[in-house]
Amino acid sequence: MNGLPLLSLLLWVCAVYFVGLYVFVSGFLLVRLEVNRTSTCGDVLEPQGESRDFCGVQPRFRRVVLLIVDALKIDFARFDHNNTQPRPFENKLPVFEETASSRPSQCRLYPFRADPPTTTMQRIKGFTTGSLPTFVDIGNNFASSAILEDNLIHQLGQVGKRVVFMGDDTWDSLFPRKFHRSLPFPSFNVKDLHTVDNGILQHLYTTMVGDDWDVLIAHFLGVDHCGHRFGPDHPAMAEKLTQMDGVIRSVIDRLQNDTLLVVMGDHGMTDTGDHGGESQKETDAAIFLYSPFPIFPGPPSQREPDVVPQTDLVPTLALLLGVPIPYSSVGQVLLPLFPLHGHVQDAVGGLNQLEALWINTKQVNRFLETYSVMAKDIAPESLTRLKNQFASLSSKYLTLVREGHASSSELAVALQAYLTSVRDTCRATWARFNPLKMPVGLLPSPASSTSTVRKETITLFASLALLVGSLYLSLFFHGCREEQGACQPSPFLSSLSRVQDNQLKNIYYVLSVLSLVVWTHLLRRCLRHYGNLNSSGGTVFTAHWILPLLSVCLGLHWAVSASSEDSFRNLAELIRLAQLALPRAAFCLLGLGLALIWLDPLTVFVKTRAASLAKSLSLPPPRYRASTGISPQAELHHLIPQIYQRMRRSLDDGEASGSGEEDNRPAVEAYGLGTVYSAPLILFCGLLGLGLLQLHPEGMALSFLLLLLEMGALLNIHASSTTLCGLQGVYSGGFNVAWTPIVLWSLAANQFFHATGHLPTFSSIQWGAAFVGFPDGHTGTILPASLVTLNTFASHILFAVGCPLLLFWPLVCEVRGNRGGKASQDGGEDAVMEMRLRESPQLFTSALLQLSVRYILIQGAQVFASVCGAAILRRHLMVWKVFAPKLMFEASGFLMSCMFLLLGVLLVLRVDLAVGRWFKRLISDTSR
């Protein structure tokens, strides 16, 4: 079989889809144009056009302490006196309520709303630049790159402010060499609740009492990591929040009068502790503002905002500290922090509300003018309306200044309305879709096929019952979307370390280990049944030793991971070593097993008898006789079918004359030859499945076992229908696989995407997979991103690699009845089982190509449906919450399916090459 044309055509089909997806996505998920300009102290911000040194004005605050408690949602910050039985995340931060009650003119607590996506890197970018992130920016969360836009950190450095940072090392990659002093700590290990927080606390208080800083930023990660690892409703969350309460109290006690304290969260979290989407639980964080001297006229009034957008932090802090607002900021100042008419008691300087609003408005208008010239994507009518609105406001403000008035509530309201209009216009513009690229991206998608699909007439009832049972049981492994308020996710989705009940933990562990045992037993039983465990090659060695050893490593790894940190204090170091060594040993065994299957895929054991050689000489000579004018490859191509016929006749002659007679036994006995293609593919899928299972929670072992059983049920139903069609005389010949089993195979891949706890939402991504075998984290981002990708698309991978089994399995199972129903018309008989493929290499290649292309078309049809849904509903309210993530997951799943389908086809070609060499050696041995 010539594999190069086959692979070339498959790669071409995949490339057509990829190009179409790229063109569509480039028109759907637009990236905002970044304006690489910087604000300066000499910018003209006065209505008369006069220039002055803005930075020379004495600011209201000389210092700022910015405490970022990652994932500090607003529910964590509120305190309810009537709640007598609080949950672990409730009433654990009383410092906010106590301070607000005792000193209402010195502090405020607001909901702090983030723009989606609610991932840490995009949130840091949002509240340091004041800009709005785009949806596609979420891809940078694995590989944070330096922020090139004008930002608050850069502006502070330009005017000589000394910025000291400690905490999440994401800041160091976003702002390289921008800090006066930096103390970063590794942030990606979500299982580590204490390293970052403890590292900050070692330096925070000593830094505060020093005089070598102007802005102090501390980014705590313990609350966020606790949510990822245990969820918010866990005793560990109560401990973390209580720790943060103590930290905030200690910082308040050390503040000086010229210092503003800002305690904030960058995003919230769902009920399962995840984030990344745009649900209110994910977007609503908390922000707490405190000053040792009064900065507010009194308790909160109705004129104060109900919710503070995160983009508003940038212009507010910039004007309070006396630095220029970053050029691309579209936020508006938080007015309650500025005096209404002038200075308040004990304030040393600063702007009043109207002055702050005007500077903010002038800066936003300048950005709007620059951006509209560079990008030209803002609607002309919107741009004209905003320009006219600004001209009117500028005239009113100039008149007010000339008349000597310090404030005007009407003008302040108008300025706020203008700032809101600009932000809404920018948000709508950066979500605009390209109507030209999107239809072009739809063109390469498949049209409906005109081929008819052969209906299944009769199926094997046991396989059908197994299929139905697997479908039903897989429903117990579901996740829940944030919108499904009454839905409870499957308890099997939680790792054993999060299960509080020891008896329940033991039950889950026993079920998981039993699933491993059944998985290994079924694979070996299948190979043994067809005689594939008799040889001494690498694949057989893998089945005998590596497969069970891998299962043992996996079971031991689960046992060690389920042990709590406090259960075995004397064995803490040994447990930590086992958590590192066992999964890595499993990875090594997996790699070794897959490599052995690839290098030595044959599972055929040959037994010859010299006594029967004389009988073999009496067989009819080959109908083909080689000549010197034919190449050795062509000679081998024509001789191989004759070898099959001689082996076949030798076997039949032995059976007809009685197998008990010594002289009538066949000259050549080949064990496992009938499943020479499917055996290594089955073992390859089995090993790969165990490797992917290691990246999932322990409870998913049951789901993976159901996946294996459903695979077998689908293969047997397909084989039975093919066999029975042949017996009824409707067998069409050839080896082509009909559409129906391929569609079912593809649907099963999507079914088990959900049955392994995954959903097409960013908050459902199982980030813990990145730390399997790497409990201390990673130095790079490629490996953790790869592990998370393998975890997310495990079902797509397994069904794509095993797709060629749909071609082989009817041939494997034909011995049950199909063989007897298909007598050859020319007096000879076809080779048995998969050897029939070797007799017709052109039909073999054609059938494998057709099967692969059909599977790609079906997978592509699902992507096409998502593309159409996203294109048609691009203005829908839920486009970024439902349709865009669905498109991204479908496109990623399609990419993984194509890659691993090609891997499965390559393995088949590798086996075919090895079979050809085996027959060549057999010819050489028999000719001596």
C-alpha cells in the first residue's frame, strides 16, 4: 500500500478546513488595535489650549498600597450579622464591615466589575492600561507577554515614582524591568496555596515601614488557588480568607496619612472555584478604598456608584497620585474620591471633581481621535456624534472657568455621560465582526454528501444493550454550566483529595482501581483471543508487562494523591517524592510502550514444519512467474497473494484429512495474522487511554471504562450489520465503511467530551492536569498547556486514533459467519480476516482514505455548525458566553481529531510496511 498519496490527500483536506477556520476566526475574533503612544506631563489638557506641567501639581496622595487578593469576589467581602451559620467563604473578612461602620468617611467598599475574559493576565492588563481586552486575548494567559501599551506602571516610573512589587510572577513578564524592586513568586501551581502568600508576608511589613517606595503592589494568590483546588465551600477557603483579614488589618495599622490603601480582587469565581467566563459570579470582584484621614463627606450616598468598572481604577489612581492618565485608557474617574468644590479637611492637595472629570474627558477624547485615524473602524455617525458632544462640553467648561465657578453638577453629569458613551462605542467597535472574511471562511466547509447510507438491518442485541447502558451510565459524569443553577456536577469530577468523607473516598478509590483492572483485562483478553500474544516482539512485550505496570503506577499515584497533607506527617517527604515519581514513571512507561508498538508492531507468531514440506511441493505452482524485467518490489507485490493461497490451502487440507495425523498438519502455522493490523492499534489506544486518564480526576476511571465498552459495542454492531448484510446477499464488495458507523463514532467522541466532565466553557477547563507529575509547577508554558489540552480533548484523541478500527473490525469478526456465506466463484477462497486487505492493496488504500476523509468531514460539519451559529448570532447577548467559546472548543477539537487521526493512519501504514517486510523474509526463508 502506497502511503504517501494517502497522507498527502488527508493533509490537503485538513489544510482546507484549517484555512477556512483561520479566515473565519480572523473576521470573528478581532484583536483590538493597540495605540503605541504615551501620555506626558506636558500634554495640553486645558480648554484654552495652554500647556502646563501637570505632574508639578501637588497630588492628593503621595503613596498607594495596592493589595490584590486574586479571586476576591464581592460575596467574600460582605458581612451579614444575621448569618449565624456561615459557610466557609462567608463572614470571613469582617475588617471591611467594621472599618466602614466605625470610620465611614475614610473608606468605601464597592463591587468591582471586570470585563470578560476573567483570567488573571487580561485583568492585570485591564486595570493597568484602562483599556478593554478582546476575546482572543485569553490565549495569552499561558504565555504572558510584555504590555506595550501605555500603562499606569510606566507612567509612575516616568515621573520618578518608585514602584515595589511582590507576588504573582505574571507581573514580571508583563512589566519587565519596570519596577524599582520586584519579588516575584511562581504562580501557575494551583495546588500550592501558601508559597506566594507567605513570600509576600515575609517582605510586606518591613517594606511598608521603609522609605524607599511610593507605590507598593502585593498580589496574593492563595484564595484563587484554594478555589481551583478545593472550591469556595471548603475549610481551606475559610483559613485563607481569615489570613487575608489579618493581613488587611495589619496593613491598615501601618498606613501613614499620605497613603491610600486599595484592596481589590481581579475577578470572582464560580461555585466550583473556576473563572474565565462572563457570569456575574466571575466578573464581580470587590474593591475596598481606605485612607487614614477623611476623604469622603460621610457615609455612602445614593449618588455614589453601585458598581465600579475595573477600567475606572486607572484614571482614578493616576490623578490621585499626580501622574498622566495612560493614553489608551477609556475609564472614568471615581468621583467620590475627589472633593466636590475644593480641598477637604487634612487633604494636602489634589483636583476637585470637575477638574478631574475634565482632564479625564480630554484624555479620552484625544485617544478617540488618534484611534479613529489609525484604525478607521469606528462608525462615522458615532464618531461625528461624539466629536460634536465633546465640542459642546468643551465650550461649556471654558465658559464655566472664565466665570470663575468651581463646580457644576449638570456639566459633571454631562461629562460622565460622554465618557460612558465613548466606552460603549469602543466596546461595540472592538466586538465588530468582519462581514467579508466570515463568509469566505465558510466556503471550504463540506456540503452534504450524495452517498446513500446502508441501513442496519439486524444488530447484535448484546452490543446494543451495552451501548445503551454505556450511554445511560455516562450521564453520571456530567459537569454543570454556570447558568444551570439547580444543577449539581458529578461527584466523580472532584479529586479524591477534596473528598472529606473517608469512607466515601475509599469507595471511589476501589471503583477507580477496579476500572483499571477491567480496562487492562479486556485489552489483554482481546489480544489473546485472536492469538496476538504468542510472539516475542515489542508490541507483545508491551501487552505483557508495560500495560499492567502502567496500571499499577496509576493506582499507586491515586492512592498517594488522595492522602491528605496532615494524615501522615512522618511520611510527608516520602509522599511528596511519590507524588513526583509515580506519575513521571507512568509517563515514561507510556512513552516506552508507544515507542515499542511503533518500532515493532507485528504480533504474528510463525510455526513451520519440515515434515510437511513435501506436501507443500505438491500444491499447484503460482500462477505468476517472475522475470528479470520486473523489479523486486513488483515481484514481491505479485508473490504475496500466492503465499496467502498456499498457506490457506495447507490449512484447509490439514482440516479435511484430520488434524490428528502428523503428516496432514499445515506446513505454516501463523498465529495472529488475521488481526495483524488491528492488534497494535487496539493496544496503542489502550495505552494512550491510560495516559490520558492519568490527567483526569481519579473518578473518571469509570467514565474511561465506559468509553472503552462503548467503543467495543459500536465496533461489534458495525461488524454484525456488515456480516448480516453479506449473508443476505446485499454485500457490495470492497471494504468501504458506510456513513452510519462513522457518524456514531464521531458522536461518541463528543459524548465522552462531556462525560469526562468537560464543557465548552473556559471555567470548566481542568487546570489541575498541568501539575500531574509536576507538583512544584513548571518553568515554561508549553508543557502545561499541552497537558491541559490532552486532558480537555481526550475523547477526541482516542476516537480519532481508533477510527481505522471501523475498517478492520468487520474483517476481524467475519469468521463468525460471513466467511461461510461468501464462496469464491473462481474455485478459490479469499484470505481470511485482515489478510483480505493485503490481497487488494488498491482497495485497502481507497477504503482507508475514504474512512479518514468521511470522519474529517463529519468533524468538520460540527465546526461548520458552530461557525454558522457564531456568525448568525454574533450580535446575540450570549455570543461571548456561549457561541464564541463553543466555536473555539469545536475548532480545537477538530484540530486535535485531525492530528491524531493522521497518527492512527500512520500507525496502520507502519504496520503495513512491517507486514510487507515479514512476508519478504518468509519468502527468503522458504526459498532456501
